[in-house]
Amino acid sequence: MHSIDFLQAEIERELSELNLGTEPANLYEPMEYILRLGGKRMRPLFVLLGAELFGAPYTKALKAALGIELFHNFTLLHDDIMDKAPVRRGKPTVHEKWNQDIAILSGDALFVKAGELMMQVDDEVIKPVMQLFYKTATEVCEGQQYDMDFGRLNEISREDYLSMITLKTAVLPACCLATGAIIAQASPADCQRIYEFGKNIGIAFQIQDDLLDAYGDNQKFGKRPCGDIIEGKKTFLFSETCQLLQGKEHLDFLSLYNNQEMHAHEKTIQVLAIFDRLGISSLTYQAIQHYFHQGIEHLSHIKTAPQQVMELRMFCEKLLLREN
């Protein structure tokens, strides 16, 4: 199994050599722009790790990995429009740098290019790979719709929140790892195990992002400090707080959190004070650990290549210890 650094370098090299197109410039330049913004490339890396875990050379999964990365950036591009986000990874979002119409169309083209790349796998696995890809793409859209629907509600339950992030966020890393496993022609049981590992890790990652939005170093995180609180976005911290408060305190918190007229700094101070009083940061960290260990339980039943299994676990554990 190749090192994480080597595989990440291969992903970056392949992305830099992708010829997405040139004309019309207002279609292709935004696509190149969002890909150049970088990121951890965690999802394409998971595709390659999933393949190598079950004995396939990473090169057999490389095109599918690039396809997943293009799909992920398509979702980011459209999410930024829906969220009216001005910044992505410390740089202007595509709809801010160009305009909303260009961003929508460039996102659509990224999705098409993603599908073209996904299809460049061996003929014997193309059907299950594409079935999983399109199933996951549909689920991601469902999750995004739930997220938008929840934005119009005063309150959501923890269960509703977890269901939403499973679809919007967690099924994609699950798809990545399982795609690599399918390409390596792993057994159906092992494909399902690695899928469940990825899903639980994905839930943990999203809850961690919620925590970092409120308590992380936002200069490193590349997002507006406490942006979720300011926007009244429904997060794990919000749903956990709702569950703990009762009566007037509960109603007052909902009024505060959903207030869009209040000065951002004052709102942030008051919401964080409530989080601190209730120990929400600690409870959120416990949830992250719960889903991480639930994922590890699925991973532990994969008996092939124990050294590679351990490396995958350690890599995910390191990601969950990050501070930004």
C-alpha cells in the first residue's frame, strides 16, 4: 500500500493534467478555479485507499477518484450558491468571482465531467460502480434539500439532523471507499463493511466541522468565524442544545438562534455562552468519538491486509484530531 503523501501527490498531478476544456472561457475557467482552490482531497484519496486495501493497484481506481473529486466540487459550487457563501477555502466563491448563472452552469458541467471519468473503470465493474455513484449523487441532493428545508424551521431534532448529514455528507466518503473496493473486486460483504465504515466516519467528520465552526481557528479553517451561528444554521450543537433546554429557556434560545436581525458579534457571544454553560462542546466531541468507533467496528471485521487497515484507521483518526 502506497503512502498517503504519495497518493495525494498522484491525485494532485492527475488533477493538474486534466483537460476539462477551454472555450467558452466562462464555462471552463470557473471549473479550473474551484479545483485549484485545493482542499484535503480526502474523497479521491478514499477511492485509492479502498482499492489498495483489497489488493488492486491504485492506478485502476485513479480515474474514478478524479471523478469523485469533480463531483464533490460540483456540490460545493452549488451549495455555495444556495448558502450565499462569499468565501470558499479563503477565496471568493465562484458565484462571487463571476456570477450565479455562470456558477450554476459550470457546476452542471463538472457533474458531466465527473460521470465521464467514473466510467473509465474496467468493464467488469462499470455497472456496480456507476450504480453506486448515481445512488450516492441522488442521496447527496436529498440531503441538501433537507438541509434547506431545515433552514426554514425553528427547530429540528437530533435524529433529523443526523439523517440529513448522513445523506448530504456521509454517504460520499462511504461511496468513495466502496468504489475502490468494487474496483478491486472485493467480496460483497467487505464492500458493505468498508461502506459502513466510511458512512460513520463521514458523520463524525461533519459533526467535527460543526464543532470547528464554533470553536475552531477560523483563520485556518477558511470560513467565517461562527458562521453557522450567525446564519442560524441547524447544526449538531444546535440540536443538542434544543434537547437539553426546557420551557422558557428553550423558547428564548430558539428566538436567539433564529434571529437574523441581531448584530452578529452579540449573537455569537450569547449563543456560545449557552453552549459553554451546557457543555455542548464536550457533548459534541463525545458524539464524534461515538461515530468514529462505530466505524472502526465495521473496519475491524475486514480481515484482508491488516497493516493497510491500521493505516486507514490511523489516517482517519489523525483527521479527527485536526484543529482546523
